[in-house]
Amino acid sequence: MKIHEYQAKELFRTYDIPVPKGGVAFTSGEAEKAARDLGGFPVVVKAQIHAGGRGKGGGVKLARSAEEVVRLAGEILGMTLVTHQTGPEGRKVGKVLVEQGLDIVQELYLSIIPDRASASIVIMASAAGGMDIEEVAARTPEKIVKVPVNPLIGLQSYHGREVAFGLGLPGGAMKPFLAMLGRLYKLFVDYDCSLLEINPLVVTRDEKVIALDAKVNFDDNALFRHKDLLAYRDLAEENPLEIEASKFNLNYIALDGNVGNMVNGAGLAMATMDIIQQAGARPANFLDVGGGASAEMVENGFRIILSDKNVKGILINIFGGILRCDVLASGVVQAARQTGISVPVVVRMEGTNVEEGRRILAESGLNLITAVDLKDAAQKVAQIVA
């Protein structure tokens, strides 16, 4: 789950992580009040959307007066902000964060992420803060410091020193940085974060270390342990089909292709999307119905896939184990009749009771195309949508 910058900074404050003073505003009038409450200018008006690169897209502006705050907030609120992370369709801005301006002498990058390859939590830092970290990694990877932390041992003092020395921090900023890093690591672990990123982390002229930005993502599978975080969820920032799928415990991610997919198992779903791409078509979604899918789940999956107007064909790829092929076939037929499927459906099944499943599909009288294997299925659906 993603949250907004202002929400991430609320969390930061509870862990005594320094952030600029500021307030969120939903109108130009509220933005002006938030600016006046800060007690001085300049202030920064920042669009709040679930995407990075807002400054380059025109979503972060400096205001030197109350009148400028009103004007800039009016321009940002309601705009469709396009960044490299939103895609060409962009995101509509519904709120802004108004923050105090700081006297900055150095911009840094800092993040904490889980690394499955090393089974560790990795702290990444760079003196090239304020830039796209992907660009820094591609052009000057030597500028990125990576420090792995064994999660069973936790953050140690030598980890912090390695990061701090790698950043080349001035002497006065060293101690506050190390203290802040310890609190950031604790927040990351306490809340089962999948990403914690500050870009930029700034050093001010009086050598204070402040999180000028804040990006925090949480592991969806751990949210049952953090009911308080659900209040941060902003449905306006999420894909409507993904929201609908979550109501039925379906793992659905919208993509920009034209082949709808329904698969049982995340790994099989990833492989299915790859093979569709190799066949010359493009997947319109990732949909994992899980091993114990019911006919009702299959029906809801179909309905959600068909809600995407770009879908020209559907590929069902099921390996029958816990979910038997005959049960899946019956669910597919029921779903097809209930939803009135208007696009061709290619079905590839293997596993328990596969012959019975194929018989059910063949005798249904519906526009269901059986494939002998995954390659055959991908080729058939690619021909359909071509």
C-alpha cells in the first residue's frame, strides 16, 4: 500500500525523524492559511500524488508570498500531473502540502528496502540526492552506497557509520544522521515496509539533517497487523478495477495490453504474461485467483477483466491441483453465462481431472477455445487480438 508524502511525514514525526513544518490543503484558501501558520516565507507548495518526479512535472513550486501561495495552489490543485512514474495518463491532484522553506547546503538520497537476493534489508544512499536514483544508478553507480543489514541482527552502529562516511557528511551532521537512521530503520521494521525513501534528505546551513521528502510503501500482506494504516489509504489514487478485485480477495494488477489473464498462482501468472508477450500480444492484467478459487471468484474475475475496454481476448491458464480442472471448467462455464462474455476465451488446463474439464468446456456451447499447452494458448489468443 502506498501513502502520500504528508502522511509519511506524520509517521516520521511519531518516530522523531526531522521533517519540515507544514500542513496539507485541499483548496487555495486552506493552502494560504497553512502558509501563514508557518510564520514566514518562502514556502513550498507540493502536489500530493502516489508518484515521484513531481517537481519535473510542475507539481512543486516555491512561493514567496501569500498571494503566490494562492495562485500556485490554484494551478496545482485539479491539474493532471504527468511524471515518469504516472505514465502518460497522469494523476489528478486533489491536495497539496505547504511546507516551510529551508536553507539547504546539501541534498542526499536515502532509502531502505528489502533485498530477497541477499535475504537482507539494504540501506541505499547517495550524495547525488534530488535526482532520479535510476539515472544515478545507470550513469554513475559508484555514487550509490549499499549497506546490507541482517534482519535477525538488526541495525548496528557500524552500518550507520558506513552509510554516513559514504555520503561524506560534515562533522556536525554525523551524529544527528546516525540517530535518525536508527529511527528510520525501526519504523521500517515496525510497520513491515516494502520501501522507505527520502529524496532529498537535506543538510541545512546549520548542519541539521531533515527529510525534505518522504515516500513509504507497506507490504499489503502485513496490513492485518497494522489496522491504523488503513486510514491512510487513498482510493482516488488506485485503479478502480484493482479496488474492486480486492473486495473479492483477487490479486489483480491492471496493465496496458489487450489480453485479459486469469491464472492460479503468481509464478504461473508471471510466466503466462511473458509467453503472451513473446507471442506478439500484450497482457492487460495480472490476475491470480489462487489455488482454492471458487466459481464465484472466477465469475468476479471475469467481470473485472471485462470491465477493461481494451481487452479483446481472455486467456485462462490453470494447473489443476488444489483447484481441480473439472471444478474450474464448471466455474468458467457458469461465469461465462452469468457475465455474458463478449470476447473469445482461450483455456489451457493441465492437472487433476483435466479430461473431464475439457469435456465440460466442449459441451458448454460457449465461445471457449481449448488449447493443448501454454504455447498453443498464447499463440491462439495472440491471433485473436491481432
